[in-house]
Amino acid sequence: IRLFGSALTQITGEERTGKLLREFDEPSTKTRARWQAVMEEVARTKHPVFIKAGGSRHQTSHLVFHGLVMPMTNGGDSIEQFLGALFTAYTSDEDL
């Protein structure tokens, strides 16, 4: 991750700028596994993937996360990087 915004740092309780997915300080591997599956889908299909998920921890249970992961190339066919964006909104049960 090249940049992880300060609002996301506050929500997750962890600064993730400059970290690899495997370096996330998640108490479980649930978040890591979810992101890994999304990136594998992007790599397989070579298309953007949209996600929507509820907060998985007590501190984030009132939020819904909307995400987008896109494949990035260097002008060729092979994926060089992933570009991801994560947006949050307050939620109620009917939003999930």
C-alpha cells in the first residue's frame, strides 16, 4: 500500500502506508483473506472488482465499506500493480 489515508488509519487503528497485505496487524486473517480474494479475482479476470462489506470489528460495526480494486498495467497485458480505493459510510442493518 503506497498511501493509506488518515481517516482509514483512525478507523482501522493501524497505519498501513508502505505495508504489504501480509503485514497488516489484523487480529485475525479475515480482512487479509478478503483482500487477497479480491486481488486474485482482479488478476484472474483483468477487470475491476467492486466490494461492499460491513465493519468486521466492534469499532467499525456501524460502518459499511465500499471498495474498488483495479488492475494497472505498464502499457502491456501483464498486471504490474493494483489500484484500490476504500470508502466508508454509516450504515444500518438494511444497508448490508
